[in-house]
Amino acid sequence: SGCFYIFSLIMELIKTPKVENVRMLDRYNARKPSFGTLYLTATHLIFIDILHMHIASIEKLPLTTTGSPLQIRCKTFLSVTFVIPRERECHEVFITLQQLSQPVHIEDLYCFHYTSSTEDIPKPAGWNFFDLQSEYQRMRVPNDQWSLTLLNKDYE
């Protein structure tokens, strides 16, 4: 199906889904950086939770003796720098985040291809969640102050 194809394309973009021994620099706490594992999913960069659509810009900074810095600035004013041990992994994360955070076509967004794991629920199920006529009867409508009309049933 088309959804599986797009999901496969998104997963192909993620060449490096997990990078260990990443150091996150915090400008407010420069003396004590955080160490951890950086994960890339179809929708998030996880070290600290960053939604791809919140990423405003990504910049690879000059290589240092401790690794390759990757600076991410978010639309939420969050700004973080990750120091990734190997330049190759940094480059792959950089390219992946660029592609996932700035898709060429709006239809490339993950939300257009997401399918629930509960496929047994029919699509119109939400439209028939409750019966409007029975709900009105339960509330004793129509009554002497309210009346029910189907005048605009075809939205004319």
C-alpha cells in the first residue's frame, strides 16, 4: 500500500537511528554537559524530546577534539548543541534531520501516512458515535420552547 511505501521511505532516511556517547552542551550549564544516547524516529529526535516540526535550523559546527558539534535551534526557542563522537554519524543525523524537519511536499509529513495499529475500527465509526435524535429525546427536546428541524440537512 502507499502508506507502507512512504513509511519505508521515511525509515530509509534514517541511516543512523541510534548514536551512543553523545554529549549535549547546555549554554546555561556549560560546566556539566549531559551524556546519553541520541535516537531518531520518524517524528522525533530523542535525547531531550524534540518534535521534528519544531526544528527551525540545523548547523554543523567546526570539528572539535571531542567530536562533531551539531547545533539545533527550535521554533520553540530551544537551542541545543550535540557533540557526536564521529563526524560521519553527525553528518548522517544532520542530513536526516534536514529531510524530516523540512519536507519538500506537505504530503511527505508523517501525519499524512500514519495508520493506527487498530485497523479493525471502521473509518466512519466516529460519525456514528451517538445518535443525535436519541440524545435530543434524552434531553426532552423538542419541547414547547425548542423544535427540531431538518431544514439545513443538505447544508443549503
